[in-house]
Amino acid sequence: TTIPTLQLNDGRTIPQLGFGVFKVDPAETERIVTEALEAGYRHIDTATIYGNEEGVGRALAASGIARDELYVTTKLWNDRRGEAAAREALGASLEMLGLDHVDLYLIHWPTPANGSPVETWQTLAAMRDEGLTSSIGVSNFDERYLPEILETGIVPAVNQIELHPQFQQRAAVELSAQHDIKIEAWGPLGQGKVDYSTGVIGEIAQRLGVSWAQVTLAWHLAEGRIVFPKSSSPERMAENLAAASVQLTPEDIAAIDALDQGAAGRVSADPAEVS
Ligand code: NAD
């Protein structure tokens, strides 16, 4: 399987299919990320709050894979706002990851209760210019929170938001597209909280002789989103990676598009309530 890449609005490229490590036990992270790298993943999505950057870093170092073949994302946690805190946080992440730069650094949540994200965002841009991260972006900045970021004139390369068939975030996707901000879909499989194995997706999977997870990931890829499903089993890691070669028809894609339930489809936290 060849992993497709996308070009970001800052000229950088990103592997469209990666591996996420939310809820991967820090004690098991080195082993699980090593297995993911062996399966063929080259893009790892972590965050400081996951507590497993050190394990990710050890797996990357032990792999012997050249730095420029790897794509590493981490995220600034919500209690680190303003220039000094953001600089200290990225420095600590780089230390834990054992890297001199990450490929992508994101503000993890808008946290409206913590005040404006503007100074923090400007600091991310400065750190990008200094080479500490190649690209910068935001996470969970839906149409309520993205405008304040855009007003700075510094356009995020990506917006990482909850997105899966029953929760397609049309307004956030549309606003991001207007600025050529790529969408990274978190919880791309519905985090195991939605049964996508039956109904429309199950029927497509049966027809194509692939799994419901592969159909769902292929739908994301076909619509130009970046995904990094999480799995601790080598079988599912390989299965998810192989979704890159699943071909859906325009009718399949339209049928999955029609599963959107709008706001009712959300399965995780509303950014308005996260601080
Ligand atoms: P996900 O949709 O990837 O679902 C993971 C669940 O699906 C796990 O329970 C796993 O066992 C199961 N699964 C994986 N592959 C499967 C397969 N082939 N068949 C059946 N079940 C399968 O949810 P996620 O892990 O929350 O999201 C992916 C990544 O997104 C995370 O690991 C993390 O990197 C990122 N994320 C970011 C945020 C954010 O706020 N920015 C929030 C949540 C997750």
C-alpha cells in the first residue's frame, strides 16, 4: 500500500493516513508505535496531554527510520496559554520526543473560558519561523472559533476536528476549505461509540469484500481529509493502512455523506465546554 500525501497551504506535504495514540498507555506506547512503524505508518499523531510523547520518541529513535521520512504531530495543552508557556511547552515536547523539530504543532482546544488564543497562535507562528515545527495548526476550532484565528492573518495548515459519518461538521469544513485549511478528522471511526458495521457502510463493505473500518477510512481519504485511526492490534493497524487502496464509487461516497446527523451526531466533547 502506498500512503497518499497531501500538500498543505504552507507548501509542506503530509501523509494522509497516519497513526493516532490517544489513550495508548504510556508504558505500552514504545511497543505499539514500533508495531505501527513496522506495519508501514510514518505519521504519528500524539499530544502532550496523552502523556506518551516519550514512548513515541523512543519508538521513532529505535526504528532507525530517517527523520525526513517521519511525520510527527503534537499538541499544546489547554493550561499553556501565552508566549512564555507555549514556548516552554513545545520545548518540553521536543525533549520528550527526542526531536529538534516536530512536523506539525497544534493548539489542542480553543478553550473559550481561558480567553483569547491570539497571543498563543502568534507564538506558534514565531516558533514555526524558528524551525521548531514545520507547520502549525489548530484543533477543535469549529466555525465559532476559527474566525478569531483567521483575523490574525496567520492561516492554520490544518484544523483537527471530530468528524465521522454521523458528525460531518459541514460549517467548520466549509470555512476551513475557503482558506485551504486541510481537515484532520479525529475519531474517524466514531471512537468505537457508533456502530458503523451495519446499514449503508456495512453493505458497501460487504460488496467490496473489505471491513466497515476500511470503507469509513476510504471515505475520509476520498474527501481529502487526513486520518490517523488508533488501534493497538497489529492486524487492525495493517487493515486500517490498507484502506488507502479501497476504491469507493461516487454513489458510495454520496450514501455515506447522507448519514450526517449534524450536531446530534457528536460523540465526544463540545469545544465550547472544554477548558
Ligand atoms: P478512532 O475513531 O480512531 O477509534 C478508535 C477505536 O476504534 C478504538 O477503540 C479501536 O479499537 C477501534 N478500531 C480501530 N481500528 C479498527 C478496525 N479496523 N476495526 C474495528 N475497530 C477498530 O478514535 P480516536 O482514537 O479517538 O481518534 C484517532 C486519533 O485522533 C487519536 O488517536 C488521536 O491521535 C486523535 N484525537 C484527537 C483529538 C483532539 O481533540 N484533537 C481527540 C481525540 C482523538
